[in-house]
Amino acid sequence: AYSLRGGQVFVSTHSPDFLNATQLDEVFWLVKQNGYTQIKRASQDEQIAAYMKDGDQMGYLWKQGFFDGVDPE
């Protein structure tokens, strides 16, 4: 309800099942590089976007290591 009123809700998870319930434009991840943290967007990752368009699920892509800079294990 809060997000429907214009607020933002951030959830941190490593759950593939939770990721399967998200949309491409709702997923971000953080990568630490050279002492700085970068925010990555699933919607701006061409490979993730293409697989999602073809019907793959976000959780599957997470488990297979498609999220740059993240080790799902």
C-alpha cells in the first residue's frame, strides 16, 4: 500500500523464488569495485533483459550467475 502512494520499498534478498515474482525494472544489485559500491539495474543489462523477454525467470538467471559481479553461491 505504501508503494502505491508513491513511496519506495527496498527489499534485500538472495531468494530466487522472491526474484521470480519481480519485474525487470524492479531489480537492482550492488557491486563493490575498487572500494566503491556501484548500483546495477537488471533493466540495463542487455543479456538479462533478453533472457527475460524470452521467458526466463529472474531467479533462474540469478542462480546461473548472470548478475555481473555477484556470486549466487
